[in-house]
Amino acid sequence: MLAKGYKFSLPRFYWLLFIPIFVGTSYKALFFDWHIQTYTFHELEDFGRYVIILATSFIEAFFYLLIFRLIVYLLQLVFQKFTRNNS
């Protein structure tokens, strides 16, 4: 929850997992969604386009990471309940 004094933290594994997710989403966005190979890099507008694409890819990768973290958390809850019921 967002409460005063709460510090958001993810284990190091998730940050290491973030890197390939970010690279994959950036690659997909740059070359397949935006067709960036048809643009040049001569104007400031083109640089801004690259920044926007990478920023949205960063946010998209972070959402994927949070969804993955939620799935792991829910699976942990299910397995904890399953082991408690069987013992």
C-alpha cells in the first residue's frame, strides 16, 4: 500500500529479470510497432521520438514485471494453503 514510511522494493532477481523484458519490449516497439528504421536522426523531433518509445517500453516492461510478481505471489499463497491442508 502507499502509506507514509512505506518503501517499495523488489528483490534483485526481479531487477535482473527486468533487463531482458525491457530489451525485448524496446526491440519490439522500435522495429515492429513504430518502424523506426524509416526515420532519420537529423532533427530534435526524431530524438524525442526515440525517448518516448524507450520511456513507454520501460513502463510496459515494468508492468510485465509487476504482473509476473503478482502471479508468483498468488502461486505462493495457493501452495501455502495446499500444504497446510495436506499436513
